[in-house]
Amino acid sequence: MTIVIRRLRMSLSWSAPFTTLIQDNPPSDAPLLALGKRESYKQLFNILQAASNETEIFPPSTVPTLELPWEPLKPNIFWIRYLKATPASLRRTQGGSLAFDRLVPLRRHAPLTPKLVVTFKKKHVVEDKVILQLLTTEAWFHPHMVSFAIHFTICGAMSLETAATVCLGLRHDRLLSWGGSSSPFNVDELAAEMLDKLYIEAVGESNAGVLEPVNPFSLVTVLQGGGVDPDEVIINGGSVHRFLENVTQWDLDAGNEDPVDKGRINSKPVRNPPNITGPLLFGPRRSRARAVWEPRHFLPTGDGKPSLSSYHRNLIMSSLQTEALLAFARLASEQAAVGHLPQTIRDCERFVLTRLVAIHKGDKLQNDTYCSINLQRIIDDSRDRESVDAIADRLISRVRLPPRIFQGY
């Protein structure tokens, strides 16, 4: 039986932290100055919440139009659980103070890349019927960070090897252009340009410094496919294992000497390891790349629940927000090291600590936040985990991150 991938989604997100807006005396001409202080953020958030994204808000021409980070009539499940809310309560006003404490970003209303196009290699278009079903980009503004993401939805009749090759081409090759009228560029070059633009939109050109280079978080999810027995064991070194390694190590020659179980972040094995079966969230240790392989849901006979598109979105948003909390912890430690903690950091750092601890503990029974082993993994792998511990030390807090969890490594 030959495995065929008919539809997959590939997302990459980049983030760049900075302290400009959260300093005690931020530049008065910063376009998004309001994000950096509790009262002004709260007022802006409550206005957006009252509008429910149904009423267009027109700020001055120097300020990007903002919106809430969730759809007004169908909020993402991550935000509901992260804010311990309900869909109805997310549409009520006066949530700005809680949103500020938990560092909820605001989303840029209009995309920065309206004319972006992708040119696939002719072989893939002709022989494998590869088409780009959907290409979208989006951006977010935290008080201390800007983020950019690009999402590709690809259709075709692809073998696992072809699907991996197409994904790697999108990851590394210069396949993007502005309506075909410019020299082609790759996703990293696009992201660097977009992050600079977002940074300037947030703080103003005269206040913008140089952003650090960043590596993206990536996620590949197979949405539709065929030729797979959902009960079949994923063989160590087999075609599915190779595909997962290819799209998480971003290398067609990626070695797969390690057993599948070593890259397993979250799955429910039918048999004991090393006989691992789907569903599977996969990612090498110390990697910021993930892949989702759930044949029970992507096969035509699958139950379709939970929606793999929704699961993909939850993974993207929860990973982005967890990394935003970690970045805030690092900025707080850096500011403490120079002997001055701005008021905004003092306002938020205890909440950042408690959110990260709650996320890491992942106690679904308390229903206190969104839970995922993937987020535990992000926290444990992050260089900023020590900064979270430093906040706990500085606050003399009994709330602390648990020891590192090595499940799935």
C-alpha cells in the first residue's frame, strides 16, 4: 500500500523581543506606545473587545490597525483556556487588565504581504499535481515583542518523499516573490524584512534598533492522505519516520538512527515502545520544529475529530504565546542585571511566572490554562528557563517551575 499525501499545512513563525515600549520612559512618538503600559493597553483592548472586530477602527495613518488575536465569533480554544474564559466572555468588555497581565498580543488587521506568490518547481507541479491551495501571513504585537508567521496549505498527490521535498523547498529555497515582479527570496529573508517593518510600526523608525537574528518555530501537519493503516506501527527508519525527520530537521539527508520514540512529544501508543503508532506529535530534542501525523483523522474514513486544522492552529498559537512569556522572563532578568526593573516588568513578571508554571504543570483538572506536553517541551528546551527561575528567586516565590520533564525525549 502506497502512502499518498493529498493535503498538508506548513507554518513558520518568527519573533523578536525588545524593551522599547516597556521602559519607564518610552519614546513619546512610538506609534504603539499604548501597548507598554497597563492603563493604555487596557483601554485599547477594551475598545477592540467592544467592537468584536465587527466595527472597523481607524487609527492615525502611522499606526497599524489592530484587532484581537482570535476570531470574534469562533475564538481559538487556546485563548479560551489560556484566559480561563468562555467564548461568550471573550466577547464581553473590560478584559483588558487580565489580557495585559497575561501579555495577550494584538493582531495586525491587514497582512503585510498581499501580493506574495510561490513558484513551485515544474516537476512537482506536473508530475505530483502540487498546487498551493492557500498562502496567508499574519503578525502580532506584544508589549515586548513582534511576531510574523506564514502558512502554506499544499495539495497534490504526493509521496512522502515528494511531500518532504516540497516542504524543504518552501523552507530553504528562494520560491517567493512579490507578484513575480521581484527577485525571488526565501522565507527567512521575508521574515527578517517583515520583523523590521513590524518593529518600526511598533516603536517608530527613529527609535528602532537592530533586531537579533531568529530561527523560526515550524509545524507541518498532514491534513488529508491515503494508503495508511491507522493501526500500523511506525517502523523505525521507515518511510513515515524519514518524512517526520525530514520536516523537523529540515534536511532530506537527516539521519534517523534514533528510534521514533526519541522524537515523540505526545502520542497514545497502542503498543508499548518502541512499537509506536499514531496519533503522533513529533520533534527532535532541542528542536523548534514539529510535525503532526494522525492517520485516524486525516484518512477519508477518519472521524475528523478533533479537526487537524484546529489542532494545528492551537499548536501555533500556544507555542507563540509560551515563547512570548519566556522572552519576557529573559528581558526581565536582563533588566534586573543592570539594576533597574521598569514598572511594566514589575506589573507582569509575577503573572508571567505563574502562567509558565501552570502551563508546565499541565493540570487539566484545574482547567486553569491551556495544557500541552509540547509546551512543557518548549519551556524545558528554552535557554530562557533559567530566567523564569530567576524571577522566582527575585520574588522569593514558592511558585516555581517543576524539574525538567524528559517524557518523549
